[in-house]
Amino acid sequence: MFGRERFPRLSKRWWAFALLAMLVVLLLVGRTRAAWAAPSLEPTPIPTVTGTPLGPVVVVLGGGNPQVNVRAGPSSRWPIIGILIPGERVPAIGRTPAGEWIKIVYPGSPDGTGWVYAYVVRVEGGDLPIVEPPPTPTPLTTPTVDPTLAAQFLVDVPPTRLPTFTAPPPLVVPTFVNTAPASARFPSALVILGLFALGLFGMTVSFWQRR
């Protein structure tokens, strides 16, 4: 009644728009007052995480090796349980009394540890304590062959006779025999004596002619 007498020319659409505008204004005013009434919150500083030193570590050296073997014990007779690549850093636990092998943390093994050769890594971060190495693994027994079973696969092979050496026949050297008859030969001494006698005769004749 009040609206129609005071504003007779306004339609229902305009009244609805006016009510909606008033609700929006009231909502904005309420939010502004709530924002001013709320206490200011200061930012809480986030604690920074500082790295805790891991203690001694080993750094895998290059040296032309593409990888370094990690063994279950400090000896080449122990099985290989993993590998490390050059440049990798692994926490170290200890070393053998001779210092040739270093015990490291290796999660891939059954007990979480492994052993690397000391001359292919570099120790950093402090000295390593001496740890007692595990006992040397028992070598695997060599299986024996049952002689009865092996005899079934043996084949009798006759021995091969080696060739014997036969001496060659003696070499026959041919001899040449003079087959000319003995009467046909003229002694050369007689020829020499005849020539000497002839020369002597010629000298005698020449001597007598000069006289």
C-alpha cells in the first residue's frame, strides 16, 4: 500500500531489482566490517631444514672402471651383491684391520651393508673405525662322479699303432771300369826315352859337323 501510493508508477520488476541491490549492498558492508574487526595475523616463519652430517663417506673413483663391485664380505671370494658407479657417495661404516676393504651402507643387501675394495674409492669426512670382518665363506665342495655310472659311458678304443721307421736301402754308387784292352795302351815312358835319345843323337851329329 505504501509503495503503490508513494511510487505508483514503478512496476514489480523495478521493485525486485531494488530489493536485490539492497541485499548486495548489505552483504558487502557486512563483509567489510568483518574484515576490519578480524585481528591481523602475522606470517609464521617456516623452520629451515639443516643437513645433518652423515659422517665418513666413500666416493667411488673413476679410473676407467665403469662400475665398482659391492661384495657381501671383504674378499673376492664373497659373492657380488651390487655395484656402484663412479662419483657415487655412500656412507661408510668401517674398514678391515689391513685397510684393504671398506664396509659401507648398502640397502640392497640382506643386512643393509656391503664391502668395497679400498683402492677404488676415496674416504671423506673422517677416519673409519676398524670392524671385525665376517668369517671367510666355505668353498663349495667339488661333486664327485660315481665310478659305476661313469664306466657306462666309457668306450673301449683300441690303441692306435704308431708307424714304425724303416731304414732306406743303401745308396749304390756306380763305378766306371776301363774296358780298353791292355795291349792297346802304349807306355808313356818309352815315348819320353825315345825323344831323349833322338835329341841326343841330333846333338852328336851337329857336333861332328862343326868339326
